[in-house]
Amino acid sequence: MVDRTDLLTQLLADLTGESGELDALVAPLPAGDWARPTPAAGWTVAHQLAHLAWTDHVALLAATDPGAFFASVTSAPDPTRLVDDGAEQFLAPPAELLARWRAGRAALVEALVAVPAGEKLPWYGTRMSATSMATARIMETWAHGEDVADALGVNRAPTARLRHVAHLGFRTLGHGFAAHGRAAPTAPVRLELAAPGGGTWAHGPADAADRVTGPARDFCLLVTQRRHRADLALVAVGPVADEWLDVAQAFAGPPGAGREPLAGSAASPGPTAPPGGPRGAGATA
């Protein structure tokens, strides 16, 4: 079993690495590129970074001042606009926004190191450990980084850090069904993913009849709702596995709107979730 301190140290190192990769992508951009629209309707590159800065801020409150965290939730004028209002609140000129995001994410890493073992942090509709919070921040940073990369026409190479996103995507299998008003499956599911650089990441019983296989990056794009399953090389065997790929989401809260198949996809659009959830991987991740 991995020691909790070692696990948190590894997670925070990977969170720092994931943030650093996105930082290197956006830091040299001219101001005009920060205004580019991203796949999230109504959000520019700047909105994506402002959202990350805001969610780092509220995560810091959860870790250091739970009362202030709860106050930020209960005082929200419109809870359904919490994610959008948070991004708008943290919007700033590029240099100021970048500095705010850098300072906020560094402060969050320090705060998570100081969380006592066994303590649960308040979050939106749940409570989570420092390790779970770090995992969620990796997931969200990567997902919103994909939105930014899509806006800029950049193809980012997948890294071993995706194992955290894949792990979270598997752990939230039941939530995806519940978020769509469906009963959680009782049949086990086996997940086997081709990891970047070789090897396999596997979860679930090896003898499960229901199985999902494919590239790790594709699975992570699916569970963060950055691509429609029709555009991904994921194979589902069994009815539970097949249904899971329609409802999967690695973030908490109501179902996200998901993405339509890319132009030129041979597959017709599958069922989509109603709007109202976070923008793919939002504040409730």
C-alpha cells in the first residue's frame, strides 16, 4: 500500500507538472490569442484560465477556511451560475490573470500539504481528502488545458499524469449513472487502457464480462466530456460498459452537456445530457 504522504507528494508534483505545461502554452501568447473562443460555449482562453484560478481559490478556502468556503457558496446570488460567475470574477488582463493563477495554485499546493491525514475538505455536494482534491485538480487542469489547446490548434502529447484522470474516471462510474437518473450498475466493469509510452492501466475485476478498452487519452477525453464517444477509439463489450460510455463523467454535480461529434464523424450523435452541469469539468469536479 502506498503511504499517504508519498501519494500526496506524488499527486502534488503531478499537479504542478500539469499546471506548468499549460502555463508554458499560454504564457507567450499575444493578447489576441487570450480572446480566442474555446469549445466551451461563451468561454475564451482567458475564461478557461480564470476558471482554473477561481477553482484553485475556492479549493484553497476549503483547505484553510471552511467557513469562508461555505460563505462563498451560500452568498452566491445564483447557484446555477456559480461556475460562470467565478470565471467572470477572476477575469483580468493576461499578465495579471497569469500571475493570479500562478500564485493561487502555488498556495493551494502548500495548503494541501498541511491538511492532516484523515481530514475531509468541504466541496460542492461532498467532502474529500487532500489526495482526492489534488486528483480532482489534476483532472480539471488537464481538461481545461485541452480546451485551450483545441482553441489554439495545438496537439498536446499525453503524459503519465493521465493515470490520475483515468483512475478518477473509473471511480466515478456509479456517479455517471446517478447523475443521469439511472440506477447504478451491479455488474462489475473491467477497464483496460493503453498507457502513454506503453503498458496498460487496468481497473476492475479481470474476469468481468463488461469491459472497456482503448487509449488512455481517449478515455480521459470521454470522462471529462471533451470528446463525443463517436470520435474516440474506445471499445465497450457488454450492456453496462456500453451505457457507461454514454453517461461517463469524472466530475461531481449534474450531468454536463457533453460535446457533439466532430465534423466529418461517421457516427450519428448519441444521446446528450441536458445542459446545466459544469462546462465539462467544472467547479464541482
